[in-house]
Amino acid sequence: MPPDTPKLTARHSDTLRQIFAHPLSHNVEWHAVVSLLQAIGQVDEREEGRLAVTAGDRTVVFARPRHKDLGAEELVEVRHFLESLGYGAPEG
């Protein structure tokens, strides 16, 4: 994790593990991802349920998934954003 990151809770660490799991996890809940994103950056709700997430100098807009769990494409999008911030699967 980046050196200047906020301390993540055990629940956030579990969510990171799910996001970075190989093969892709198919039960990563949207509300858990939103909670993680709120812990690492600024989250602003936009029209049609979209969320704008700003962390460091990066901003990305995520569309709310149709179901409570993220699909593979949505999960990869979140993973790429987190990787761009220096995050990866927590050790241990």
C-alpha cells in the first residue's frame, strides 16, 4: 500500500483481498467497495447513481452495478483504479 494511506479496517482489508483475488471473486458487494473507496478518497454521488471517486490526483466515475455484487468488468475497473493508487492485495 502507498506510504501515506489511511489505516484501513479489517473489513476494508478483506474487501481489498476480494478485489485482488485470482481468479476473480464473484461475490464482491458494491456497498463494501463504496466503503473502501470512502476510506481512501473523496466519494461524491452523481446523477443516475454514479459515484465520482477522487484519491490523490486521480478521479474516476463508477456506475452502480445492477446487482448487489460487482460483475467481472466492474471489478477489474475498480482493481485498475486501486492499482493506479499503489494498492494491491493485503498480505497475510
